[in-house]
Amino acid sequence: MDEPLVLEAALAFVFGLLIGSFLNVCIYRWPLDLSVVSPRSQCPQCEAPIAWFDNIPLLSYLLLRGRCRGCGKGISYRYPLVELLTAGFFAWIVWQLGVNWGAVKYCILVAMLIALMFTDLEERILPDEFTLGGTLIGLAFSPFILVPDITAHAVLGLLGLKFPDRGMSVAESLFGVILPAGTLWLGGYLFEKFRGKEGLGLGDVKMMAMVGAFLGVRGALLTLIAGSVAGSLIGMIYIKLTKQDMGSYQLPFGTFLAAAAIFAAMAGPKVIQWYSALL
Ligand SMILES: [Zn+2]
């Protein structure tokens, strides 16, 4: 039995707080097409610049009791929440996998998914920086950290094609980019054709390509199924409770897909195993 990774997980937690703090900047600025580098952070209400000591992840929010030092207006709960979520998942991933490139891959994936959860929830936007940029990052990882899937193995095997492990992993990633996103796009296209209204944004399709690049076809399909079920259930309840207009309410589908993708990345291998055992 290896030593428990307490120190490593604690460091990952602190690092996650910093990354979460940067994600908050991306969540606010990318949907507005602003740079994430300059200007320095400022209060969105009174535009006073935020001093470094008021910009410490989690701690500053607690010390300021969730209010801007300048104008006293409330700071969104999203800031500490994104920092805590990122830190918690980073610590959990390092605890499970140790300190290695595999953990780096899953930390990058989860960080992007957390950001997408909130840009879609707040702005109904899934920025290309995360979806398309993330697809490229997932593909770039695939020769080095093997994609946990068998779809490409099965399909290429039927065609009598066989590549070394790294090549097969790139194939799994490519299949993951194309198949689930393609299925979702086709579903949305048919819905629009027959119902005459837009059922889903292209951002959702691009996000599925990103998830597939990291997790392969099965992980992405698990994401689609879990995200759709959770989205329609919770969406229905929300519409009923808040008496929203069913016709015009736009569900943040990307938020549910992102949450489902985190679930698929963390619990996916176990769920797929359990399901395969049932067959
Ligand atoms: Zn202020």
C-alpha cells in the first residue's frame, strides 16, 4: 500500500483555488469578448480596482463577507463556489491518481467543464476558447495518456486495422470528437427541421466534441445520456416551480452536460463496468 497522498492532495487543493480564481476571470470576460490578461480585476458594480489582498481566493470573500470594499455591493456567490469546486476536484483527482500527467489531463478537463457550467448558466454561452480549444488539448493528450475507450479498437478491428497503443488512443480520441457530437448535431438538426424551432446551440455540439476528445465515445455518450436526463427533469421542475413560460424559457443544457461530463470523468469507468456486467 502506497503512502496516502495527503500533502500532494493539499497542494492540489491550493493550486485548484488559484486556477478557480483564474476561471472566474474567464467566466466573466470571455462571453463579453474581453481579454483575461488586462486590465486588472475590478468590481463589476463600481469599477474600483481590486487590491491583491482583496483578491485572494476564498479567503478574501470570507474576510469581506461577500461584499466589495469600495461600494459594499454583494460579490456573486459564484466566485467562492468556482474556487471551491476546482480545488475540491483537483485534490480528489490527485488523491486518486497521484501526481502524474494523467492527473494533469483530468484536472484540465474538469477545470474547463466547471467554467463552461457557469458561462452557460449565467450567459447561455459556451466560449470557443474552452470547447474548441479544449478539443485540441484533449487530442494533444491522447498519444500520451491513453483514452479509456474501446470503440475505435472495435471498429478498426472489424476493418482489420491495428495500430500501436498510442495510435489507437489517438483514434479513440478522434472517434470521441466526431461520433457523440455528430449524433447531437444530427438530433438538433432534425428537431429544427420538424419542429421549426432551434432545439440546441452549436456550443453544446462543440462542447461534446471536447468531452469526447478527452473521454472517448463511451464517456461522451454517458455524458449525453446523464446530461439529457438531468437537464429535462430539473428543467421541468424549475419551469413548474418558477412558472416560467415553457415556450420561451431557454434551458442551460450546457450546464447539465458539463456537470454530467465531470460525473463521467470521475465515476465513468465504474458506471460503464457496472452496466457491461448487467448485459
Ligand atoms: Zn464595488
